[in-house]
Amino acid sequence: MNARPFSLFSFLISAALALGLVLLVVSRPRGQGTATPLTLLAREGRRTMSVGVINDQEFVALDDLAAVFQLAVHEDSLGAITVAYKGRTVVLTPDQAIASVSGRLISLPAPPSRAGRRWMVPVEFISRALAPIYDVRLDLRKPSHLLVVGNLRVPRVSIRHEPLTNAVRLTLDATPRTASTVVQDSERLRVTFDADALDVTIPAFQPQGLVQAVRSVDPVTLAVELGPRFAAFRTSTQSLDTTTRLVLDLVATQTQTPSPAPATSPPAAVPSEAPIFGRPASAIRTIAIDPGHGGEDEGAKGAGGTTEKNVTLAVARRVKAAVEGQLGIRVLLTRDEDRRVPIDERPAVANNNKADLFISLHASASPKSATSGASIYVAAFTDTDQARVALAPERVPTFGGGSRDIEFVLWDLAQIRHIDQSAELARLLEQQFDDRVPLGARPFDRAPLRVLESANMPAVLIEMGYLTNADEEKRLASSNFQNAFVQAVLDAVLKFRDYLGAATGGTR
Amino acid sequence: MTPRRVLATAAITAAAAGLVWLFFVGLPPWYGGSGTGRRAEAPPAGSTAPAPLGRKIKARLFYIAEDGINLTSVERDVTYGEGTVEQAKEIINAQIAPPTEPLVSAVPPGTTLRALFVTEQGEAYVDLSRDVAAAHLGGSLNELLTIYTFVEALTANLPAVSAVQVLVDGMEVDTLAGHVDLRRPLVRKVQ
């Protein structure tokens, strides 16, 4: 930790990753940073290197560089300074703002300068002279006072905020393109980047009703501290050339509107590109995700050893993180570990928790290894089943005379009355899979699938692909595919919510 | 037609009928009695009917179609069985026998028929060895194809059978591989 009067520079060292990586995040308020030390980020860890200022130019000591990068520095009788690394050399001449790098001349913003007994070189020496002869990539980020050593993913993240009517928009640009997830965690939104560390500049905030502050909470996570007026948020992501832009709109609770005539004022508080997430009036509050099989029941198995039970659990966990984080909808998993769950217990979990949707995840198998592609199933019932439900009484006599309506559910056939909505959900999933999840020859079908029959809510079973097909086995296990699949499911859920909203008053 | 031609036609027809009777009804008990032939043609275990030897019926058996997602039928000679139950057993035994290439069966290899009975309502109960579940590859569609192989094989060939329920090791099971509801007999075409 390091703080100075006019420039606060704080470094957070991360916990090591499984590989033993030590990761860093750097954040600081805007300001002048002329004498801010340079921070070196490497897989092995972090260290700082002091920086001096001479005539408004930032310099580092050549012997500091020599110590860190194992350079041999030699000053000859004519005054030339030779910096050698594994047989490659840089030759500097005092009073000249140029250097010879392996025989090629490069320019420097200032000549080397002697400070006492040490030679100082402009920081640009690192990127222009040292980087070309060094074995590992050296990425000097002068404005951030960072030197990234090696192939670490340290995206630059810039944050802008702008007030909108009854909302605040935060725009987070990550360069190069970096994926991120947003999860609401009680009083804060956690934005986690898929990176090793962040090169982030957090602007000064006026704490107000929607956003209190933005801070770094770990090397790759920023937290948006929410204010008392926060009601909901929505996210959208755009890819712009080399940048991923995450737009976070934070919507305030409705202030008392004196005007009862809404027609005169535009109702949209936020320019609408995406639906507002997390509204309490959502028709979908809880989704049950059922990772198929588990425990000694491995389900289908690929030649490469990929098991259905593991793929379904991995995807289910991703769906949970994405739906909860991005849509603010609660997600229940029928199992969150590798254990056997009896088949009837799965829809029971959904029924007992009054889930609004039930999605069972599976991976398929076939004796024909060429068979491939995803399929979406809804339950199928026979005429006999339909008749049983039709015969179930809905009006029963009451004590003391008369009769009253009751909800009478034949639990093994509870799905019957949701079957049309289930088919609509399947249709939307198929539509969203389109170019993201390869579909099978019959992408939609009705079948007497037991796990769906007693679900008392719209329910589908998704066979994500065939583990007995070598290409699909690899694809199903890949995080690229799993993420694309999850995003398609998420988009279908949004469309389905719109459909339920439009159908005013579904069955629940 | 002259009366003489009518007489000739009648005579030829009668002779043909006699020959048919001779080959299919009259003679079989005679050559059926000689040891070797009978062993070779003996119905598989589980079938107790003394089927007339060598008598075959044409039956449609079901295998996974080229597209991998449907069943396709192939006409085969299947040993004749006396009555619906015996004939159903013969059909199932022919169906679960490993097919010749390029046919691919949706029934796991090693599956055997333990018992079979048919109710008055036309519901056939097919009791299979546990291999049908234990050796199953899994997958919703594959499981549907396995179950419907039995449903189709019996309903397509035997008018007296309208629905089929699969049992495993003599017992009703939830599913074969975690997908298809086996609590009720399944009819040929599900809505």
C-alpha cells in the first residue's frame, strides 16, 4: 500500500490462483502522478520500482532494471553504456536521446542522466529498448504506471457515469475485449472480469441516492455500492472493435409523481435497448434448473470420458450465475453436487418452491455416432391422461350445503394444463439456439418424459447435444459452448417473460 | 366356359389345396418328429408353444433409421406362434436378436425376454432382463427409440395388442435410463 499527498496509488494483491498466480489490481483516483512508482505485474507477483522526475520526464534507475531483468550493465572508457541481456545489447550514449538496440537506432524522450553514481534512463527505455531484446513480453502502460511482464490479461477498464431521468448509467469499457459478469449481492453489484488483473481508473463519484461508490474488491472485481433509491438494474454488452462495453443502468424507485396524467410525460425513464431487469413485478420470480442424472447414475458417456451428469451440473451452475446476476431471478438447482436425485423429486423441488419455470438439462447418446444436435422436449400425454384430468372434480360440496371451486391437481399429470406454455417456451428456446447451439434433425418434440409430467409450471427438457458424437463431446465440455448455451437460455427466458406479460394472466 | 373347363379348374384348385394342407399341416408333425430339424428350429427359451416346425410369418421389425432419430421397419420371417401371446414372444425374440449390419437396434445388446403377457384390454406387458436398463447408452431420444421398438413391434404386427408396457426383471420401473415414463402402457402414437 502506498499513498502520497496528491496521488493515491493503491495496490491490492490477490489471492493466488490454482496455478499459483498472484494477481493484482491497480486503482487510483484521477490526478497527476509524476513521481508515482512503476508497478510491475508478473505471474510471480508484483513489485514496485521507484521513479524519479528530471525536467518533467520520468526516469528509472538502470541498476534497478538490471536487478529485476537480469541485465549486465557496463560503462566503457569512452562513456558509452552497454546493457546486455542473453547476448543482445542496447548501447546508450550520455547526452544523446538515442540508443542502439541490437544495432538499430531508437529514440528516447531524453538522454540518460546521471544521478549521483547511478544512471537514470527515461521510462520509455523499457518499451523501446528493453522490450525488443527481452524474452518475455513487456507492456509499459505509462498513464497507469504499470508494467505488465509476460502474457497476463490485464485489460484497461475505464468507467464513465452519466445521470439519466430517474436512473444512472455506468459505462465500463474494457480493452482488449474482456467478458464480465454482473451479480447483485445485497447492497452492491459485483462486476467480475475474466482477467488476471485490472488496469482500472475509477472516477471520483458524488455519492447519491443510486450509486454511493465504485471500488475494487478483488483483483478482477469492481463493486458498485448501491444507494437507498436503487430499485433495479439492467445490463447490456457491446463489442466495439477491441473494446467490450458493459452498460449498467441503475434505475431508481419511482419518486412520488404529482402529475396523474402519464400520457403527457414520456414514460421511459431510460433509453430502452434492453428490458429492465429485476423489476419486482416480474412474471417470473423463480426458475428451477434440473441438472440431469448424478451420483452413480452417470447418464450418457462420451468416448473421451465426458459424463452427462458433470456436463449438466456445470451448465446448470452457469445458468444460475447468469440468470441471477443478469436478470435478478432466483434460480433453484435440483442438485448442486454430484449426487443421485430420484426422478420424481426433481419436479417436486420446483413445485414445492413455486418455481415459475422448470428446465431439465440433459446430454444425449445414440448407438449411431453420427447423430448430433440439441433437442427440446415437452411432455406428451395420451387421451386416457387427458380424460383423467377432465374427470377430476373442480367443484366440491362444502359442509353446510352449496359447493365451492377447488384446485384439484393430479400430481402425476400436473403438467397437462401448462403444456401450451411449455411448447411456447420450447419454441423460444429453439429460436434462441438458432446460430448459437447446433440443433438436431428434430429440434422440438413431445414425449412422455417422466421428469416433466408432474411439473406444475411450464417445463421443458433440453438435450444439449450428443456425447456419443466425438465433436459434440468436445463442444459440450467447452466453456465457450456452455456460455453460448447459457446466454441463449437467458434470452429465451426474457422472451418468455414478455410472452407471459403479453398473455395477461397466465395460469399462475 | 365349358363345363369341362370348370371341372378341370376345380380339380386343380382342389389338388393345390391338398398340397398346401400336406406341406403345412399334414406333414410337419411327421418330419417334426425327427430330432435334428426340431432342435435347429426350436423356439427360444421362454416360448413354450409347440409351434408347428418351420412355420414362419412375415413380421415387421424395427431398427434405428438412417437419420438416427426415427425407427424404420424391416420385414422379416419370424417363427409362427400359436395365439397372440406366443406370437408376441416370437416377435420380441426376433426383435431383440442382434441385427445384421447395417441395421442398428435401439435395444441394448444382451437384453433377453423373461416373460410376456397380454391383458384382455390389449395391453401387452413385456418383461425384459435388466440388461435393457443396465446396458442402455442413455439419452431421451435413444430411450424413446428403445421403448417404441417394443411398442411398434407388437402393435404393428398384432392387431390384438394396442398398448405396451415394459417391465424390467419382473417389475414396473420408473424409467429405463432416466427419461421415459414407464408407469403406463404406451400406445403406438403418442400425441
